[in-house]
Amino acid sequence: MSELGKDNAISAALDEAAGRSQDGRGRYGRAFRLQAYEYLIRTIRREVPGLQVGLCLEERPVFQALNIQESIRKCNCVL
């Protein structure tokens, strides 16, 4: 099995200009992440309205922008 590497659409979309986050991870730009999360949360809530959504290792401003502050420091794997 080989690694995905950097020559693919997924890796190309990473925000290299922003550098690494404080935890050392490469991330997509905040605007892209917000758009993706908004779509996913809307889809999840349409199917299961009361389900609590958590985002593993995401930044506090993203939780605030998505209005899911109650999920800060909660990951879906432990909800």
C-alpha cells in the first residue's frame, strides 16, 4: 500500500499558505471547513434533529461560527 502523497485533489486543497496549526496539522482553510461542516451538520440534523455533533481537534472559532459551542472538547467518538 502506498501513501496518498501531495499530488492529488485532497492534498492540493490544504491551506499551505497558512502553515501548520498549533497542533502541527495541515488544515483546509477555515472558510472551506466552515462550508463543509455547515453542509454536513445541516444534513445530519435533517436526519436526526437532536443529535449532538462534535468536531475532533477543531479550533474554538469554528465551533462558535457553527453555533455548536456546547460541543467544544467533545469528539463524536465519545459522544
